[in-house]
Amino acid sequence: MLSNRAGESFIGKREQATQRRVAQIDQEINEAKKKITALESEKAVLQSACMHVFVANYYFKRCCICEKIEVLYY
């Protein structure tokens, strides 16, 4: 928060509310990123244990069970 030498705030209540909301949004984004990371890790574990049944085309194959995709064409 900005202030002058007398300690008075240059930022009004509306701006302070905006700062709090932005901080809250940042926190929610970070929590969502952590959740996504955990879900991706769980997905990788499940896919590594899967007995894959692939359906393929010219470019990739996809497992019908776990949705794992492997690229066939570079």
C-alpha cells in the first residue's frame, strides 16, 4: 500500500478491495495449479499401470481404456 509521509493512504477503499480480490484470485489460481498437478500425477500412475488397448490411425494411437495417446508420425 502506498502512503505519504504522514502515514495517510493514497489508496482508497475501492482500490484496497481490488487488491484483496486480486490476491484472492491469485491464491485460487495457485490452489488450482496444485490440484491440476496432483491430478496429472494420478493420471500418469493410472496410465502406466493400464493394460492398453490401442486404436490407431496414421498419426497417433489412443488407448480405449485410459485415453493415453502415443504419436506415431513425426
